[in-house]
Amino acid sequence: EPEEGKAGDMASARDNLTDARKDAEKAEQEAAEVTGKAEEKERALAEKRATLDQETVARLENEVREAKEQADDAVLLAEKARARVETAAQEAEAAGVKSSDEEEISSEQPDSKKTS
């Protein structure tokens, strides 16, 4: 049975914060993975460039460019997800969720690796 009133608002805010944190963590992991793949493609091209014909180099340069674009997009999505965590944390705090409740309400970001 769903909670109502202030308790329901607090539960909803806590749930929204939990979901936002999970989404942000997933987005950050995806950004790190995609960025790593782009960097690996770039390293591989740099190592092999001298031994490849122009057509192959052009194709690989295109793959590197596309991989970097995907990485940039993934980083942007992770940044948006972190912003949603901040918003959810503020909303949870405004709803009366205290740090002693199930989760700590904080504007701190989840641990993440720099992807750029």
C-alpha cells in the first residue's frame, strides 16, 4: 500500500534519488567504457599508421572520430545524470528526507573517473 501525505512525498523523493544515483553510476561507467574504446582505437591507429595504406588509414581515422563522438555523447549523458542526482538530492532534502534516513542526502557526486 503506497504511503500518503508527507511520508509518501519523502518516500517518493528518496526513491527518485536512489534511481538518479543508479542512473548516474551506470552512465558514468558507460562513458568510461566508451572513452576507453575510443582511446584504444586512437592508440592502435597511431601504432600502425606507418604500415597502412591511405585508404585503410582514412577508414580507421573515421572510426576513431566516430568513437570520440560517441565518447563525448556518453560523457554528456553522464554529466546530465549527475545533474539529476543533484536535483533529486535537493528535492529529497526539501521533502524532509534527512541524512539519517535510508540514504545520505548529499550533493556529492558518485565516484567517477574523468573521461575527458
